[in-house]
Amino acid sequence: MSSFILEGGTALHGEITPQGAKNEALQVLCAVLLTKDPVVISNVPAILDVQRLISILASMGVEVTKIDEHTYRFQADKIDFDYLQTQEFINTSASIRASIMLLGPLLGRFGKAYTSKPGGDKIGRRPLTTHFEGFSQLGAILKQPNHYMFELSANPLRGTYILLNEASVTGTANIVMAAVLAKGETTIFNAACEPYVTQLCKMLNSMGADISGIGSNLLTIKGVEELSGCEHKILPDMIEIGSFIGMAAITRSEITIRNCAFDQLGIIPYIFSKLGVRLERQGDDIYIPKHEMYEIDTNMDGSILTIYDAPWPGFTPDLISIALVTAIQAKGSVLIHQKMFESRLFFVDKLQEMGAQIILCDPHRATVIGLDRKYNLRGTTMASPDIRAGVALLIAALSAEGVSRIQNVEQIDRGYENLVQRLNQLGANIERVVG
């Protein structure tokens, strides 16, 4: 197990470019299973979760060719279904939650699919009901031959009207990938409309699918006989961009974030502006000046600001922990309400040990009383509980006085590419150690 050891309290300076979007990559990589033709995907982030998924695809029989560091060619003309029933597949697919999205394309193209119970962050209940109810309405039959394995079959899938019980991003993506090759027309209402899903739908249309309503919560999919290959470029990761915005503010850093696809960021810049963070759009870049102080807005009636997560175009839950950490050194107070997951705020005890003034109201809500630079956070030893909380702790440590040690950083590796090297190039002092 690896750790980060870092000396905090140093302002950073320079330019940084966000990686490709993790959440989009995990969807579009599964979509290569929908065709026997070559698919080329660029701006693929070199992160642990993506590498695991590519390894699973290769073990399934997909021909994987690495063109350069961030570009891959995939050809799924032969799939080894015997492998999908092995213990090795059960173990590897259980290590990554995105493995659940193998079901949709396999079911749509071959009429059968297997997967194990997925892994991922331990951030509370993450039920798969949306996925399996959608498949069932398309005509699939679900079996669970053992405690670890799901088996789906259909002969054939048939289009229908589907009202999702929740606007699940992965659930929407999975059902869309199954429906593009189903017989007839499928309508999905209450579909997730995050940029990740929009990108997936655009990619599928470039492969020959017939999807309309892209970018809305009402998707109409007319099934086609087959799909062909394509080339697709993944968007910049908006979670990384938000992480760098918060990092710049709390560490008094002057940073330019390059090539942000600004128009795809939605409400993210607005939410950070409500925390008092000043940022300037410069073409497709974001410039964050040095913040000696920043002040949290209040509501129009003078009441305390509340920041909460919501389905797109609301504020993404993946940036709630970053917003919370950013508020620590602001002037004023904010209520952070994590609605979607009940375990994502449990890392605040480490921030309290560092000197942050945070009241954990319940599993979903925390009140941050900004220090307004009157006191510095103190370096300490802590462990990364999940990807986003791990980066939030790293940002807090960068702003703190003294040395901090962050353990279990493999969690951070799952979502952030070469983070130590990239932050050190901005002037950070981070060392990765093993053990």
C-alpha cells in the first residue's frame, strides 16, 4: 500500500491540463463491444479504473492496441463467453463498479451477458435496480446462478417505454447500449443527461445508432440491425477541473487550467463563485488568481448558503467533498448537503483533526464555518476512503502547515492520472512512498 508524504503551506503556480473524463471513459470503453469493427478512442485517462476495464476487455477477447499514451484501438470481433463464467472474471470485474456496464452492450449484441457484483467506492448504498428493471422491460431474463454472478438472456430484446426509477447515469448508459440493437423503438424517460451520457449517445450515433433527444431526460432510440466502428474523443474531466479550482483557492495559488471544454462544465463554475472563488474564462481555459481571502455568499434573505448535489444540470456529487474543503478557509459559513450518498461526508473527522471548523449534522449534511485565514490547518496522518474524499484530503494537506501523510492512495489512483507529478510541476512538494 502506498502513501503520499507532502509538505503543505506552499502556493502553487503555473498551468495544468485536465485528464480525459473518467466517467465518460468507462462508458464508451464498454460501448466498443457493440460492433465487430475497429473503434478508436482518444484522450483516454491513464488511471487505475480505466486500466482495469481495458484489461477486462482484453481478457474477454477484445483486440486492444495502444496507439499512444491516451489513444487506443479496440476490435471486439470475437468474445470469449466461456471466460465470462470463470472465477478470474468474477474477481476482476468485482474490483471495478464500471464492470456493470458490460451487460448492456453484450445483451444488445449477443442476447446474453454475465457479470459479477461490481466493486467501487464504499460511499453508501448504490443499488443496481435501475439497470435490471430496464433490461427486464426490454425483454431480458435475469438469473443469479450463485451469490456472485448475474446472468442475463434475451431472444430478442424489444423496444418499449421505460420510466427510470431514478436518473442513474450508469443505468441510463447501460440501457441505452442495450436498446440501440433492440427490435423496435425504445423511449427512456427520466434519463440522466450528464455530459457523459450525451457523449456516449453521440458516439453511438456515429456508429450508426438512431438516438434522438440527446442532452435531455427523454431519449428515443430506434433499434438498428448492427453498428459500425468509429473514432471518438473523450471530454476533459470536469471533476479534475473542479478539484483544481478548489485547490487553487484554498492554497493561495495562481493557476491556469488549460483546455477545459468550458461550455460542458454546467453549474460548476457558478457553485465555486458562490463560495467566493474568482475565476476567469480565457477562451477554453480557466484562470484562477491568487486568493488572499474569499467570502461565501449568503442567500438573498441573509440566510446561510446551502450547496447540495443533484442530477445534471445540478451540482455533481463527485465535487461535494471539494466544495466542502474549499470552504474551510473562506470567510463565512455554508451548509454542505450530500443528498445522494450517505457515507461521503464521513471523512470530515480528519479535517476536524487538522483544525477545520466543521459540524457533521448527520450522514448527509455538514456545516463548514470558514476560518478566513485566521488559522492554518495542521498537517496530520490520514487515509483516503474513496477517490473524491482522498483528493479533498490531499487539497487540505496542501494548504496546511507542516507535513501530512495520506495513506491508501491507490484509491486516488483510480480516478486521477499522475497526480503527484503534475502537482509537483506546479510547485507542490509531494513524495510517493510504498509501505
